[in-house]
Amino acid sequence: MSLLGRDEAWELIAAHAAPLPAEETALGAAVGRRLARDVASPIDIPGFDRSAMDGYALRAADAPGRLRVFGEVAAGGGAEQPVVPGTAVRIFTGGAMPPGADAVEKQEVAERDGEHVVLGAPVLPGQHVRTRGEDVPRGTTLLRAGDPVTVQSLTALAGAGLAAVAVHRPARVAILLTGDELVPPGRPLGPGQIHETSGTTLRALAERAGAEVLDMGTAPDDPGAIANRVQLGLHRADVLLVAGGVSVGEHDHVKGALEGAGVQQLFWGVRIKPGKPLFCGRRGAKWAFGLPGNPLSGVVSFLVFVEPLLRRMHGEAGAVERRIRMTTTLPIRAMDGRTTYFTARFGPDGAVPTEQQGSAMTLALAGADGFVIADRDVPAGAEVDALPL
């Protein structure tokens, strides 16, 4: 098995990663997804001149002075008659400016006297008036292709009258487990059997990445059974994840099943620990990964390679592994010359590698906040890359 470095393997994936097609989606359902094309406002916001205060709409040229009040305008309404010299209209915040008026005086400043209002100071044209298009002129780009639709951006989108936007559809991810020894959680174990963990974890990780998950169940260590489910998974999904059976043992049939289904290999074997026997290939626009069966190996493989691929498919151009910089409180070193991911707890003093390490150490993973990464020997107190969970 010829091993690629982590970055070399990722570059092979990135070279083929492309966004999925767009679909029109209601605003509420689009939150968290990325736009497939630019969104421009089809209208001016606000769409008319309106008052920014409760007060009186008038002609600035008439102030100071005593003006006759002949009507009122509330939010959602408009004046039927224009403001002429010597008159004013009672207006409330958000109300449309009546024709002829070019300013508003606050009610706290104006003195009401029966059917008149007395203004003791000058008023400037445009005072307390929000003009048409002041916030967003028609044609303004609200969000660009690739931007996420956030709760914050809903106000701008809804304010522009948009009920739906074009976002990239979520990837369909099929997850298939293999192994005679695997038993679903909650069922009793027979001799030599173990509860499956990879499927539960991978399903959660894929859903967290915004994918629609198709559960393909568990196939026995039988070439025909695995081949049938691989074919079905490739037919139904954009990305097929097969956990287990991807190494070189006599009961490892996944690689052969993928090749038999027409999957063209991009790579098989990565110089990382855990996760060495990872397989990645493509059939047309479909992706297929053979993930190691050990829990930590599958998690690392997913976070380093599959998760950033899904983000690119969902429209995040340039998505890569979510590395951050942290200080390691203990010395770490690359094992077997491979880029090594150590489970660690993240705290105010830095990353603390867990006492137990190993691809099958589920308790260490349960207590970890992420991984610290060693490409070489690293002393305590040094800054290193880390991968949050």
C-alpha cells in the first residue's frame, strides 16, 4: 500500500470537489446553508419616504410658525391630501410622508394648540425623515454566492420581500457498516461480537455537516452482500461511506466491492495515525470512502477528509480541515513517521493529551474536546495544530 501524506491526499479530493446543484428553499429552512447565487434586493428599502419620529409632517419653510393640523398618518397608511403652506399633518413613526411635506418635527418639541401646532424653532428639510432607498437601494447585493444564510441575514432578505432563496442542496450520504462481529447498540452480544459504534458516530457527524443521511445498515463479511449494498449506496447517494473491511486482510472485501462497482481510486492509504487504510474514489460525480473500522480512525478520517468535502459540496469554497492553533501541555511526537492525531482536552492552559491513546480507545474519545496534531516531535509548551470535535 503506497501511502500519501495528509495534504497530498486532501489535494486530490479538493481538485474534484464541486458544489451541488441549487434548489429554491424557504428562508427559514435555508438558515445554515449557503447561497448558490448572489441575492439582490428587488425593491428600495424603505419603499417610500417615511417618518422616523412621532410628530408632525410639514414644510420646513413654514417653521417657526403656527400651522393648522388637518389629518394624521399612522404606520401603514398615507395622507389623502397634500400639505400646503401653513398646514401640517399629525404623523407617527413609520408613516408615509404626505405629498408636499419635506420634514418632521418631534411631538416633544412642538406645542399643540387645539387644531393648530406651534413650532418655535426652525426645521431643516429632511429632518426626521427616512428617505426611499435610504437603507437598501433597489439592486443592492444583499448576500453573495457562497455566503451562509444566517439568522442575522433573514431581516435583510425578508425585508426585501424574498420568501425563498437558491441554496445548494444538501449532500446525500449513505453509510454502510461491514463486519460479522457487529451488533447494534441495545441488542445482546453473542460470542466474539461487539456493539457497533462507527455507524452511530458517522451518522451524527454527517448530519452535523448538513448532509441527509441514508442508513445502509450492516453487511456481513461476504463479498456479494457488500457489493450489492455498495451498488445501492452509490445509486442513492452523493457520498458513500463504508466503515470497516478496507484493509488487506482476507475478510476485507470493501476495496474490491468499490472497484467492482466502477469506483476509480484516487488514493488508498494515508500517512496519518489513526486512519492509515483510508480509501477514496469516485464514480462520475459520486464519491466513495472506505473508512477504517476502529472508532477513532473513522472519526479522524471523516473530520480530515469527508467533512471539508461536504462543506465544499454545500457551497463553501476553499473549505479545509478545521484546524486551530493551540499550545500542547505535554510533549507529543509523530508515531511511525505519520501525521498523528492525539485525543486531547482543551483548557485555558492549552491542549492536554489524554492518558490513553489508540484507534480503539472510545473512552478517551468520549472525554476529548478534539485532537492535537504532530507531524514531528513537539516539546511541551509548543504551539501545534489542533482539530476540534
